[in-house]
Amino acid sequence: MAKWTELAKEILGSEDEIQRSYTVNLNDKSGYLIMSNRKLLFLEEKGFIRVKYSKALELPYYHISKVNVTPKFMVIIDNNKKEYNFTDTGVDLKKIMKELQNLIATSKW
């Protein structure tokens, strides 16, 4: 199991599980966008030879007020109007947005 997966499972706990994950950039930091049943995580990847991961974002779905996609960005706005700007690394941001919206609609809070 990859180290980022282990960290994500530890953060999510036993009552939540990973549904989707993508390699993206958040505000120019590279890492993994992880969507679970209940929340959105971003684990930042640091290092080259000795790669380490740290939690840069943990956002429950009920705190997300808006999701927008442009050709190069996906912007998530939380209830406090804070913006999180994701850029792709070869993935379809529209697809990610649709999957995120589906998970938000079916989240179990």
C-alpha cells in the first residue's frame, strides 16, 4: 500500500473510505486529491528521493459551497468563502468535478 494511501486512511478513520483519488496541484503544491464518502483531502507530496506526505486540506463536503471548473482550474469555495485552486496534471477536471458533486449529493453526514 502506498504511503499516501496509508495516511489518507488514518485521517479518514474506520467509518469513512476512499472513493476516488487523483494526482493534482493545489495552489502550486503537488500531491493527491482524495475524495471519500464524507470529505475531500489533499495530501501534499514533498521530496524526491525520500518522499513524504502531509495533510494540506481536509474539507468535509458540508463545508463546500461551490465548485467551478475552467479549462485549466477547478476552484472549490468553502462556506467561509475561502478558495482552493486545483490545476490538473493530465486529468480531466470536469470529470473530477462531476464525481465530487455526486459524492457531495450522496454524503452520509
